[in-house]
Amino acid sequence: MARAFMLQGTGSDVGKTVLVAGLCRAARKRGLNVRPFKPQNMSNNAAVADLDGNTAGGEIGRGQWLQALACGVPPSVHMNPILLKPQSHTGSQVIVQGRVFGAARARDYQSLKPRLMQAVLESWEKIGEGADMVIVEGAGSPAEINLRANDIANMGFAARARIPVLLVGDIDRGGVIASLVGTHRILPESDRAMVAGYIINKFRGDVTLFDDGIAAIRQFTGWPSFGIVPWLRAAGRLPAEDSVVLERLASSPSGALKVAVPMLPRIANFDDLDPLKAEPSVEVVFVPPGQRLPEDAGLVVLPGSKSTIADLIFFRQNGWDSDIVAHVRRGGHVIGICGGFQMLGRVVRDPHGIEGNVTEAEGLGLLDVETVMEPEKTVRNTAARSVPFDLPLEGYEIHLGRTTGRDCERPFAEIDHVPDGAMSPDGKVIGTYLHGFLAADAFRARFLESLGVRSGEVDYRGSVESALDEIADELERHLDCDAIFSLAR
């Protein structure tokens, strides 16, 4: 088995995903064959990964896709064997090793964990094959001792894999000393002994001002510090994984084109908007519930959704249906991606009740199409071509449902020579199942030009790669990476 260590957080959204990606890139730059691993993830931002050589793909969290990119290796379903995709406030779709396992309510999921641990350990062995090192990311916090008995995400996994743990504390949110000391206090002795030390993340200002804080943590816990990471500006160029950060994702309000994105309750794959956010002439605004879609927006994007019908109903309840119709009447443009595409049609039907108890909902009627949900899920990476601009695209598909209708006779793209999506007769309303197409620089430039905006000639994928390099260099400067990598066993 490859040498390994694990980063766990004192809470959610402390920056573990970015730190693991940065350490993966740092290890790669040192010449190590490194792999990422996250036993359990909860996110509706999914990516398509290799499914043991199958021509179709499997689903993993977007964070592990990014970490695989940092390692310079193809993503694999075994990098994130358990993916939970929330469908409601109390239940999620469960993806096991890339495939749909079923749906479970939160309480019922706890009883599934012993069975799922076997899949986690099987994937763990596969990821370690041929690797020099595996860097593991936890989920949530090990301080959730009410869930410790059947834990597969944090200390439960670390104990089975027998690997050391580094805790990550987020100083930007405040209370970092209490979060670290409190975690030490409530962990069982056996779990506490697995913690080799900690990392302070997201520090702003003079780091020497925290010297007394480090001394206090050492006094209360005995744990050493492996370094203090400053606020990593380059992390803003990386795709975000979790919708918990949506409120902070708006781009600079200086763009010539305002793009409005309604924040749906089950929003999915919203990193589709990242290439637009990177454009200096574009302002992306995520519109929270309770606010109207801005009248000065030139483009409205309906993103993917884990529960199309439920989000469509919510869209109407929030009054956004009137806003988007008024936007189109003013000459505005609309793009619907995946679930957003389905919402743009006349009706969405779910005869098998795949998404829930509501089996039919009236669409927004901006495209002359209708969608029927079907049990078989399409999951694949694709190479495609833009029909309007005759330019290459690439991306991926993750969707249920088949969409048909008159406007499909004007496809947005061709995927493997098969038409995809639909456009309104005037071309101002577009729907597609293709995620990631906005990352194609040439297409994005032509598309913005059609909206009267000049592209900043952004190399989006190059920007992500350079951000990973910058983060790795920052971690080498501010962390004791020699000591961290030597922990791996």
C-alpha cells in the first residue's frame, strides 16, 4: 500500500479541498507519484471519472476531479467511492464507486455505512496501487462524535487505514483556538492519538501575531503546528466544490455584461459559470432567493439541478418565472444547462417518480420542448462541436431524462455527431445537456462577441493549472512540507 496521510477539518468549508489539491501538486513537483482520496463526499457538483475502463463514466465529487488534475493523473471513481448528492433537506442520492446505488434519508444512511465501508476500503486499495503517496481528505469534522460509531469519512476511515491525521482550522471564521482545543477535548483517546498535528488556514496579516495562539494550542493539546497558510488568492481561480460558498462566488462588479444565476435549492455543477467569472468584461451575480433577477442583466443562466421539478416549482414560487419572461421580452439572452435546460421547456414529466412525489410540472415555456425523466442515467465525458459557431467544445454529461420537441431541430451542439440541446427561433434562448462547454476559450470568445462583449482572451484551463502551481509554491513556503510528507505511512 502507498504511504498516506489525511487532512481532516475542525468543521466544514475550512479549505481542506484546496489544501489537498495544493499538497498533491507540491508532491508531484517533487517527483512523487501521488493520488487523492476522499472516502465520502457530499456535493451536487459532480465530475465524470474513469469507471474501470468502461466507455461510460462514473460520478465523483468535483473536488477530487480537481485534485486528480493537481496530481497529473486521470480521475477515477475510486478517488471518491461514496458521493452523496442531496435531493431534499433530509435525503440524498447515494453514488457508490461512480454508479447510482439508491436514495436514502439521512437517518437511514447511517445504517448503510458498515456496508459502504467495504466499498471504501476496496477503492482505497485500488488507489494505492502504483502510487508513492496518497493524500486523503476528510468530510465535515471528526468532532461529530454522535456519528463516530459507523464513521467512514473521518476517524473511522483513518483507523481502518491506519494513517496519521492533520487537523485543519480556519482562522478567518474566528474561534480557531477553541475549535482545535475543543476537538482535542471531545475526541476519544484512540482517535486523539492519531492526530499528528494541525494546520492553520486562511490567515490574513502578520503571522507573528499568532505566536501566542500556537503556544496556547500546544499547551492544551500537545499537538505541534505544521504551519500557517495565508489567504490563498489563487484559490479563487479554482472551481468551487460546495454550494455553501455560493454567496461568495460573485465576480467583480465591473463587467460590461451582467450574468444573473438564480441560486436554486438543489443547484448542481455551478462551476460551469467559472469561465465566465474569469472574463474581465463579465460580472456574474448569483441571485439568492427573495431577490429579483436584475433587470440590467444581459444573460440569465439556469444552472444544473439535482431535482429539476422541485427547483422548477421553487423558481415559480420565488417569482423568477415572471422575471425571466420579462428579461426575454427586453431582448435578453438565456442559457439553460442540464436541469436548467429541462426547466426552459413546456413541461417536465417524471412518470417513475425518480425525483420525488411530484410527477409533472409546467415548464417556463421559453423553448418548444418537453422532458421525460427516465431511469437510466447518462454519465460520460464528451467531445462536441458548437452548431451556431462551428467551433470545438468539450465537457461532460450527467443527467436523467430525454428532451424532445420542435426547438430541438435547432440543436446547440453535436456530441459524437448526435444533435444536443435546442435553441429558440431567434437564437436568444439556448438549452443543452453539455456541462463545461464555456471552458472552450474560442467558443466563449465568439459567444461573448455575439452578446456585444469582447473577451479578455482568457486561457481558462491554463489559469486553473497556474493557480495549482501557485498554491503548491505557497504551501511549500508556509508549511513544513518535508515534515508533512514524512508523516505518511
